[in-house]
Amino acid sequence: MMAATVDFVEADNAEAIISRIEHKSRKIESLLKQSRPVEALKTALEGSPPNTRDERCKSANWIVVHRAIMAIKDLDALFSSLDPEYYDILMKYLYRGLSTGDRPTCDQCLRIHERLTERAGLGCILRSLADTMNTV
Amino acid sequence: MAAVAVHQFAPCITCHAWSPDRSMVAFCPNNSEVHIYKLSEDKWEQAHILQKHDQIVSGIDWSSRANRIVTVSHDRNSYVWNYEGSEWVPTLVILRLNRAALCVQWSPQENKFAVGSGAKTVCICYYEQENNWWVSKLIRKRHNSSVTSVAWHPNNILLATTSTDGKCRVFSTFIKGVDTRDSKAGSSSDSKFGEQILQLDLSFSWAFGVNWSPSGNTLAYVGHSSTIYFVDDVGPSPLAQNVAFRDLPLRDVLFISEKVVIGVGFDCNPMVFAADESGMWYLCQIPWGEEDVINWSQVWFAVF
């Protein structure tokens, strides 16, 4: 059951968020060294801070998610073990990736986008476009 | 899911309403007219054309007891049509809007109707016997954007609205002389006209299509992010649920029973949502069979 309102995190909590992201980043690096890219991506997507307007937090989390996205090689493995609750947030980051214009990033994001749309449907795309409050 | 019957009335239909006995349907074929078709022996025949509006008719509602039709249009006007003899006779209702009217609904007792508009206001219109005309009272506050849909609670006083500002709100529309204060009802009849009872911030994008369950206990509305919101025990401590689905967004919903809701929208196929015993709502795929007696009282033709 969800509350009827959403709270936003203020800027003075940004430092706490950024240090949490740095901690996440170390965990992701170790997962990637163990060739567990899907776990790494889940870790990166978990606790994404959309409830903040602070651009530094968003950028910090994007760097970490980007690292995990670029490390994905096997898309079948990704989608057979990624839980549906991650679909919406992953779609938002894919669009952020596509907006960078950087060729390798866009190629990878587009590849994942195709499979994610098959899995999650157009509704998932709509949720990432229509939600102007919880942006990444 | 197979359609029960398919009839092509027009290339595009903006809004429609069924007659009380469902033998006739009134709709706007994407122009300033309202066409009424009658079903006789399995064929639909054009019975009347109502021509009064100057621009697209955006909302039609047909009251079941009094057999009156109310139409609203982008021309900022509303007409109440009474069937006299063999003709539909219009009465202009001065809504006092400076933007288009977008939706309309008769109240359960049919003594009032609500109009949502692009002017961020809701007009509550009631009939004044002394002057023999319909008066419009405006709810000007609260909405930050166009009011896309209105829905009356069974108690004839509470009105739910959805808006492109993403919020669903419930207002009291108590009017002295029209409504009676029910001493048993509690909070709803203690409120003044235009007072906001509840605001729901569940959607982060445009909200459309609000509808109350038959008992008035549950509210459902849709957001443009392909999500449908269910709110049980509407009141001081509501229980809200979001159901996100994989298809394109919905535009309107209808409760066909206390626990079953049908949604229609951009995906060109109706979606059925149901609540299980514990009250959790979910999307269901029911194969439609001839034995399903479902009273279709709303059909949405996608504007493509």
C-alpha cells in the first residue's frame, strides 16, 4: 500500500547519498571482477535516488549504472534473472544513456532497450517518459 | 477477446452516451453535432441530429430517469436537451467558462450535472425552478490544469475530478435548496460547496478517467504513465494501490461491479482489472464467452 504523497530528499542529505553511491560502486567493481554483471546491474539500480532534485546525486548514480550497463554481454542471462521491479528504473537509465550521444553507450543502450521493450511492453517506456518528477 | 457486435457509425467519435434502455446511443462524430442512432431489428438507424454547438462536442451524458441529455462542447457552452413530442429541444446553460468544456456527468439524482473544463474549473449546474433555467456554480480553486474527467459519488454530493496536473481530487458540491443535509451521513454533508475533501497525488503524469465503485467505497483513475490507481475506503485514511501494466495508457475506466473495473485507452483493447478476496487489484485476462452477462454501458472508440 502506498502513501498518497511523495517526499523529496533535501540537498543536505546529498552528501549521505553520494557516499552511499561510492560504497555501491566498490561493491559493483567487485561483482564485475567475479563476472557477475547481472548482480552488478541490480546493485547499481537498487536505491537509485530519484527522490532528489540534486543533480550531483543523479550524475553520481548514473556513472555507476553506466559502468554496470556497459559490462553486460549476455542479454539472455540478463533478462532471465532481472526481476520485473527493476524494469521501469532500468528503462529510465537507458534513455539517459541514449541521450548522451556517445556511440558505444548508445549502441549498448539500444540493444538492451529492444529486449526490455519486448519484456516490459510499451507501458514501461511510457512510465519513463511521463514521469517528470522522479527523473534520473 | 472478441467483440460482441461492431458498428461503424463514423470515422471518428469523440464522446457518446447510451439511452436509459440502451436502445439508442448518442455520440459526436468529431464535429459540432450530436447524432442519435436507434437500434431496430439488429440495424442501427439515425433517429435525430442535435445541432446547436459551434465546436466539437466533448461530453454527452443521458440521464436515466428524466431522459434528458446534457452536452458540452469546446465552444464553452452546454445544452440540456429535453425530448418533447418527437424532437429534442435544447436549453442553453451559461457555464461562465473562458476555456473549452471537456467532460460532463449527471449526478445520481439527476438534479445536478458537473462539467470539467480547460479553464481549471469545474461547473456544478442545477435547475432553478423560479427562473426556469440552469445555474452554474464554479469550483475555481485547487486545480492547476485542465479538468479531464468528473465522477459523482452515489450520495449526490461528493464529486471526484482528475486533471492534467496529475492529481485526483474529491470535492463537496453541497448546494442549499438542492441537496438536503443528511444527519446520518457524517462528514460529506457537513462540507461547504467547493470544499476539497481529499487530494490524491499518486500519479506523476496526467490523470484521466475517474470512476466510483457502485457503493462509493472505492475510486479508480488512470495516469498517463500506463498505470491505474485504486483507492479503497476513500476518506481520511485511504488505501491506495498502483497497478502498472505493459500496454499503452488508459483513458477511461468503469466499475462494472464492486470488484471489477474495465479500462479503455490507447491500446485499442479493453483491459479488465479485478480485486481478489484480500482487496488486492490486479490485471486479469478473462476469455470472454457468450455466457458472460456483462452490461456494456461504455465503449470507447479511439480517436485515430
